[in-house]
Amino acid sequence: MKPQIAAGLACYLMATTASADVVVGNPMAVTGPIPDLVAPMVLAVDLAAEHVNAQGGMFASGEKFVIARADSQCDPVAAVDAVTKLINVSMVTAIVGPVCSGATIAQADSVSIPAGVVTLSVSASSPMITNMESGTDLVFRSAASDAYQGVALAELAIAKGIMDIAVSYANDDYNAGIAEVFVNSFSEMGGTVTSNEAHEPNKASYRAEVATMGAGSDNLALFAYYGSGGITIMRNALETGAFSTFIGADGMLAQETIDQIGAENLGGATFTTSTPNLTTAGYAAFKGLAEAADVPSASPFVANSYDAAFMMALAIEKAGSADRSAISASLRSIANAPGEVIQAGEFAKAKAILAAGGDIHYNGAAGPQDFDANGDVLGYFSANVVKDGVWEGTIIE
Amino acid sequence: MWETFGFEFVNFYLIPGLVLGCIYALGAIGITLTFSILRFANFAHGEVMMIGGYFTWTAMVLSNDLFGIPLHPIIAAIPAVMLAIALFILVDRYFYKPFRSAPAIRVVMASFGMMLVIRSFVQAVWGPNQLTFVPGIAKPNELVKNLTASVDMMILVPNKHFWIIAGTIVIMLALSWLLTKTKIGKGMRAVSDSPELAKVSGIDVEVIVKATWCVGGFCAVAAGVFLAMDLQMLETTMGFRMLLPMFAAAILGGIGRPFGAVVGGLVIGLAEELSVYPWLGDGSLISPGYKTGVAFTIMVIMLVVRPSGLFKGRLF
């Protein structure tokens, strides 16, 4: 056995260090407050790499498209560490990730922008990311900004007949960002915000908080990550009877929330998320591929993760080399019109067109991935309620 | 909607503060004992709390799956206590004992490393996801609710909080007996006061050290299980998040004073919850986002005004 293990190890080492490979850094919040949400997103990134490598690999020489993964923990400090290592040690061409807004902003500010490396986040949705690149054109994302989701959520609340609401948000870039958009648009639409308080994540008890906020309203807009206080706040609110209706966004949308609190207690909960539009051709192409590989295609940000990794491969292919400086322009070129439409998984086709000097226009699985001047994309949102023990989403028109 | 109860202060601020205080108190006992007998701040204490919760969860799941008997967390905690004590003693033997005569900072660093080792071990074995300890939500005890409502003082306390408060009182009484009436407890107090004097008067310090880990491990697992009962879930950083308030409680009560640690824990727990009560007017006194700051403000003021703590603890 021993020589085989040694040989296997040698192969592995060669595979990860061989200079001929194209290496892309992929910081993901594998541990941290939302591991359940991230696990299928990781599978989607790997699936995109699999498709690239199965269809001829990168460039004319067929180099391998390698994903170098690191754990960004949904935490700014951990993300800076992880991306520093990816850029300086693994010498990656570009970054696909991170997951959380706070992590994305921190690593872009202090590592990837100074190093001149493109970041293409798979799910960071904070409005603060829109204008952060200050002319460098190095920060992109494949998920829509919460500048849109916050408004969609406010419209949803009004449509449900909620006219007064208490707002509680975790004080990080993602949750504070969407809370601000929600509060502004909810007030503009004629609703009353009875209290608007930050809460500290990871406390053992939020009973005092929910009691204080519950004095003004029976409705709570909760912006938190399920794994760092969100579930505890909902549980404390339900136990004390302080709130009966909950609305919120992606950070709470995990099966874990249902398993822990119980479907029978979540009748009044609605959470929105970025979602693929299930009727588009882009999604249909992805769905078949994802199902064949046992990847849950409709889970939050899974399609966005696939799009990000796949677009990065296309952009590097278009650039013709693993040179970091060429990625930003070629990413715009393959994602935006004009060009021949490429669906999820059609790497060989795209490669042939690019080799012949043609233009391509990637049609995202999650939605159109046409980057605007700030590297943002538009997207669809869904409202999710508990049905038969799982979250069930309907697209918000 | 609270005006209908007229008793919100007790239900939503005082009782939650007491429950939190009980958990801090149990954790702080172990910290204060290690601090005074072994002369170092044990950063791994919170992780032992956490792993105790995971052992308990495993015992509950095994009993349910293999024998079909659902165990109450408090019963499932018995094997967990033994495992946690064994862990403490093994860690002490191989990681702390070699540093016994070295400067304290080395063993503090060793305990810091141990904290990361234990957490990574738990993440590797049980995974980084949260585990559900008890599913669903805990409704207030109906009997107490109806009984107290009939005299216009409706008290809303879920059963889990009765268990936590009662369990803490029982452990406190047992600890009090141990420390004042038994030979080993008196030995612990003697070593805490002066290890040299204790040694020359014939006390085996290594036995006392083992006893300290036993008491500390027992209280840590009790705190971890109570915390998991309250949160109804487990996650790998739950012990670490309690560590700083528990240190604050130990310092507030006075290092080496187990009952001081209990008082300190209750003060810190109550201060955190009561500081957001709307004492003046409608809004909460301070924003709930800052309530942890209250606990540490109390600790800092204590260190400046009276460094030995409420109960004249040891100074280092």
C-alpha cells in the first residue's frame, strides 16, 4: 500500500503545484454562521470546473482549470487571511468568492484590489459593494445587490398588509446594508418603523431585546445570519410571544431554521432571496446539468456560484493567458452583449468561438449576468414560506 | 401588547438575566478555581463547556437510536461529565504539567492552543453545522402561568429555565459542602491560599490539582449543558463566546472565591439583561447592541476601584 500512497501524494502535489494549470482562488464560508447554505454553493463551483475540464480544459494546450479553495468563514478577518494566501502563495489568477458581504469588502479593500486581482463574488449582495472599486474595475459579483432586494422586501411587507414593523439587524455589512434599504423604502411606501436596532450576534439570549422591540409591533423584520443569532432571536420572540410575523432575507433561509424551530411555529415567517428565474433558458440548461451531478440547482446562490466559476473560466480563456491584468476586461466581454449566446455548461462551444476570434455572451443560470459599470448584475428575488417542512419560494414579479 | 401582563420586568428581563447569570456562574467557578490553584487563566475552559454539550448530545442520540429511550439532557450529561473530566486530566498531564514551574504566560499560551485544538476536533468529528439539541420552541410552564395569573402576577417561565436555576442551586449547595466539610475541599482552599504552606503541611498538591480539574470539569459540563438547553442548539464557538463574560464574573467575584464567582456571574448576567430595560421612558436604556459592553464596564470599574474583587480574592 505504501508506495501507492506515496505515488498518490506525489501526483496530488504535482497537480496542485504544476505551473501549467490555471488556478483560481475560491474563498467560501465553509465554516462560520451559514455552513448549510454554503455547502451546495461549493458543489456548484466544483461542477463548473468539472465541466470546463471535461470539455477540453483551458487554452489550446488543454490546461487544467483548478479551484484553490480556502475558508473565509463569513468573517472579514478570516477572508483577508484566506485571500492573502491565495494571491501570494497559491498565485491564483483571480478570485471567485467570497460568500458574505463583509468578507468580500474586507478582502477587496486590503488584498485583492491592491494586488490588482479581480474578485467575482458568488453571493455578496450588500449595496456598499456597488461603488467600492473606485475606478479599478476589479470587483464584480454574480448576485444582485440588496439595493433591489430591500425594496422588494418592503413591497412584499406592504402587500401582506403589514403597516408597522420593528427592525432588528446584525451589525455587519450585509445585514446592516439591506436593513437600511428596507427601512427607507418601507417608510417611503407609507409604513411605520416602530424601532430600528442593531443586535450583537452570537448572544445566548435575546429576550430583553425582543421584549423591548415587541412593545411597539407584532411584526419583526429580522436581518441576521441563521447561525449567529438569527435562530435564537426567532425562538426567543416566539417563546415570549413578542412577535408573530417575521420577514427577512437570505441569511435566515436555511433548512436549519425549520429543523430547529419547527415548521409548525414558522407559519408567520417569510424570507426573500436571490433566485434563478425557473422559466428562463439559462436556468433550464443549468438545471439538467446540476441534477445529473446531484447539485440542488434551486438552492439560494447555487446558480450564481456556478455562473461565477464558469464565467471566470470563460474570461481567462478569452484573455488567452493566466495573466491577472487581462481578466477584468475579458470578464466584461464574455458576460455582456454582443456575442453568440452561451448557456451553462457549453464550454467547448464557447472555446471554439473564441479560438476563431468570435465574441460570446454568457447567459447566466441565475439570470442575465450582464455587468453594469460597477460590476453589478440584475437578478430575480423570491418570497419563501414554510410548506410541508421545507422552504418554498415564489418569484416576486 | 405587554400592558396586559403588567409583569414584563420579571418575565423578560429579570428571569432571563438570572438564567444567563447561572450559566456564567457555573463556568466562572471552574475558571476561578484553576486560576487560584494552578495560577493561570485557562482559555480552554469554554471549549470544555462546548465539548460537554456535544458529548451530552451524542449520549442523547445514541440512547434514542439504539435503545429507543429519549434521555433528559441532565441524565445524558452524566457520561459527558466523566468524559470531560478525563479530557481535562489528560490535557493537564500532557500539556500543562510540563509548564508547571515555567512562567505563567507559557501555560496560558498552551491553554490557548488547546482551545483551538478542541474546537477543531469538534468541527472535524461533529461538523461545523449547528446541531439541534432540543427542537421546537419552549412554551411557558402552564401550571405556573395559571397559578400566578390568578393573583395578577403572571410569570412566564419555560421548564428549561426551572431546570437551569434549580440545577445551579443544587450544584452550589454540593460545592459548598465539598469545599467546607471535606478534606479534599479544605486542601483545595489551602493550596489556593498558599501552595508552599500547603505542601509543607503534608498536602499532596498533585492530588489537589486533579480534584480541581474534576470540580472544574463538572461545573463546565453543567454550564455547557445548561447553555445548550437554553439555546436548544449546539455550535462549536458557543463556549468561546461565553469565555469573556465568565472571566469577568471570576474577576468581579475575586479570584479563588467560588462563591464570589457565582455572585459575579449573576451580577454580569443581570447587568446585561437589565441594562436594556426601558428604565427611563419608552426606549431601552441603552441599545441592545451594546449590552456586552455593560458587563465589561462593570469589570473594568471593579479592577480599578477594588482589584481584589467583591470577596477579597487573590491579586496577581
